[in-house]
Amino acid sequence: MANPLDTDAGTELFKHYETEYQLVQADLVQKLDQIAELSGEPRKAALSSAERALEETGELLDQMQMEKQNVPSSQRSAINRRLRDYKTDVDGYRRKLRTLADDRSALFGGRYTDNPGSSAGDAHLEQRQQLLAGTDRLDRSTQRLKASQALAHETEAIGANTLAQLQQQRETIDHTTRVLYESEGYVDRSLKSLKGIARRMATNRVITIAIITILVLLIIAVIVSKFR
């Protein structure tokens, strides 16, 4: 059985990845719309930027897919539907980006291809763009890691606060239990006292009846002796 804290944390972390995915998705759509209006180096830079955004959407989808396991079972059906829709969207963006890249190759020829026969300047530019793309991915991964750590610290703080509240409630219950035990002891002693009083009253009543009986017998004896 999953820990409620784990499921809450899983849900929050999934929402965090989903929100980040939606932001990157909106940025990717905007980039794809702008590429068709560009040419030359700006077009190539926009294509590289769109490729990085597309890679990031794929990474975020993978993160959501893994984090789905920590989400309560009652929510997984809806999440699976959303993930399928996101994957369909990403596949569509990938096809659109490939089409735009092919148009770029047809428009500018071998100058912008990745063939081994490209010029030294193009190879150097390609290496620099790959380095920048790797740096960007590292920065984004670092930011996501920091966000995950912050969420983990927040969840840990909530868990510690919950444990402290449970400990306080346990102490209150223990105190109440002790008070009840003490009250039960008082009641037992009171019952014993009442029983003792009742026994003494019964004894006194028997003694009183015996005294009265003796007095009556004495009176009768005196009266009888006078009439003899």
C-alpha cells in the first residue's frame, strides 16, 4: 500500500513536469510558426532552437511517464489519456520540424547539410551549435533537478510537520488515558467506601433491633413479675 505522503508528492511533481511541458510546448509551437518566415542563418538558428525545444518536450514526457507510477490509481486513467495526447502532439511537431528542415535543405542546398562534404566553416558552426544545445539541455536539466529538490524539501517539511502533529495527538491521547485510569481508580475507591458504609449501616441496624428486642423482653419480664 502506498504511503499517502508519497502519492501527494508524486501528484505535485507530475503537475510540475506537466506545467513545464506546457510552457515548452507553447514556446515550440511559436518557434515552428516563425521558422517558415525566416531564411538564411536566422532560419538555421530557429531550427536548432526548435530542435532543442522538441528534445526538451520529449524529456519532460519521459519524466511524466516515470512519475505517473507515484500518482494514485484513481487518477492514472485521465493521466494516461493526457500523456497519449501529448505524445501525439510531439510526433506532429517532429514531423513539422522535419518538413521545415527538408525545405531548408532544398532552399539552400549543401551549404546547410550535415554531409561529410560540408565546408570546414559549416562543420565548426555545427559543432558549436551542438555544444550550445548540450549546454542548454544541461541547464534545463539542472533547473528541473533544483525544482525537484525544492519540492522534495517542501514535502519533507510537510511530512515532518505531520509527524509532529501526530506525536502531539499521541501525547494528548496518552494523557487522556492516564486521566481515565485515575478516574477509574477514584470510582473504585468510592465504590469500596460506599460498600463499607452500607455494611456499617446494616450492622448498626441489626444492633439497634437487637437492643430494642432486649428492652422489650425486659419490660415484658418486669410486667409479668409484678402480676405474680
